[in-house]
Amino acid sequence: MSITVRTLTATEAAASIPALTDLFQDALESGAALGFMLPVAPGELQAYWQEVTEAVAAGNRVLLVAEAQGRLLGTAQLDLATKNNGLHRAEVCKVMVHRQARRQGIGRRLMQAVEEAARQHQRTTLILDTRQHDPSEQLYQSAGYVAGGTIPDFARSSSGELHATVIYYKLLS
């Protein structure tokens, strides 16, 4: 299977909202901690993706997708800091891969594309957070991200249980 990772324009992002919503729903149903809890209210995920589309249009967000044979398999975002003292940094957020496509290197490809996008936007400090002990920690660590600290009871998972989160960073050269 040939996988393509690319950046979406705001127009492409808007057209992709149904597929992005399905991907997000799959991630939540498989236990991902992505800021929403099950059950998700009707229209809530679509509204989230509309906000992302608006941020892409404003130039404050980079939205990357991984696709194969016309099917959306994964996504990641780069939220560009807009404060004057933070124009060198960005936050990696909402990295997700469809459960049927996991363990095929898609997450790694998305992270590489995120870093390339960061370099294109002159961002040298990347941060992200993830639920402690999730498989994503292995991905981020293997990609060179460094744990900066852990915050207990930081967020609820999609099931409502409180979990610690680990804050990671990476300095790009």
C-alpha cells in the first residue's frame, strides 16, 4: 500500500471534514485521549474540524493527512504559536491513525512531515502532550522527543477516567 502524507489547504480541509470526523470517531472509540469524551454530541467533531479549517485559513495551523488509495488513514496538526515571543515554537497536536492502519509507520511518517512543516515555518521548538503509558509515547521518544514532565490527573480519556499526561519537546536543528 502506497501511503501519501500531505498538507491540506483550508479548502481541502473543509472538503475532508466528513473523513476527518470518521477518523476522529474511530480514534475515540479505540480509547484515544484527544480532548473529547464518548459519547460525542452530534455535530461536535464536525464543529471541531471547522475550527481547524478556519485556523488553517488564518495561517495559524498546519493540517497534515496520511492517505492511501483515496482513504484517509491518519492526521496530525501543527499549531503555530502567534505570540511575538513564541514565533520559534509550535505545538504538535491531534496525531491519530485509524486503528485498522496502525503499526505500519503512518504515525512516524506524520511526525516527520510535522517536523518538515515546522522547519518551513521557521519553528525550532516543538511541544506536545500525550497520555502517560500510551503507545504514542514510544513513537515520540523514538522520534527524538524528550519528556519534560508529567502532570497527574491532567485529562479525562474518552471513557471519562482521569489520566496523567507527559509533556514532550523537541528542538529542531
